Amino acid sequence: MPNVTFYQLTQFFNSIALAHPNIETFTIGDIADVDLSKQTLFPLCHLVPNNTTISPQTFIYNIDLIVMDRVVNVTQLSSGKFNELLYDYKEVNNLHDVWNTSLMTINDIVAYITRNAQADNFMIDTDSICTPFKDEYTNAVAGWSCTMNILVPNDVNACLFAISDLQATGGESCGS
């Protein structure tokens, strides 16, 4: 089986994220580089690559998958005095809804990877750790950040360059 490249890993997450009904935008890289301005379509799923462990049989990509949405003020549609519409939470914003939907979206993604049709290529190596956040970035956004290890095969025979033992020891120049 050929190596799964970083491009394939990010395309895999892009496809999963954009297929999910609770995600409008998928981005990759440093979270500080994400355009959190009003032009960004929320909810947003963002992948932050951390470290990668390379062994003879596998790559283990450690990533943070962040699902976030805008926190907006809500108006009470009813005080309950004149009709039966009551809320369990008397909040002034939708923070609970954002946290709930973001966590369930991450759970869907984890479940898909765990049971997906490409299980030979992408596996979750350990439990995924999810941490809620709010107001950590430049806009009023909240959601969950999920740290996970994605294990993919490493075919050590799929070397992309040729070098002789003599060249590796410095006994022969690579141009010879």
C-alpha cells in the first residue's frame, strides 16, 4: 500500500467536513491565519497539524480539529406569560447551542473515521480529547477543539529518491 501523504490526509478531512450539514467552511493551518471576519462562512472546521511520528509501518499525525461558530445574542421569543414557549436556559446568547452542535459535529467526524470505508488508510490511534472554548479568538466565536492521532500506513519501500550506500557515507558524490 502506498504512503498516505499529508495532501491526502487534508483532502480526507476537507471532504468529510464539507459533507457534514453543520459545516460551511474548512480551513487548514495556524488558527491565527484563519479569516474570522464576517466574510467567513460559519460554522467553520479548521485542522491544525501538530506533530507527526514516523515509524517503519505508520505515520501518526497528531492534529487539532476545531469546529466553531459565531456566538450571537438572542432575543427571548416569549416570556411564557402569553403562550407556552419556554426555554430551559435563560441565556442572552446561543453559546450552549454552539457548544452542543460543535461537539456533536466532532463526534460525527470521529465516528465516521472510526467506521469509514477507508479504514485501511485512516485510523484514529487513541481516544480523542475535546476541549470547549469561547471568545479565544478575534471574534465572538465558540466551539470545541479536538486533539486526535490519525494513524496511516507507511510503505518504507516507496522511497522517492535513490541513493547508494557509498553516496550515503560520503564516499561518492551524488552527481557521479
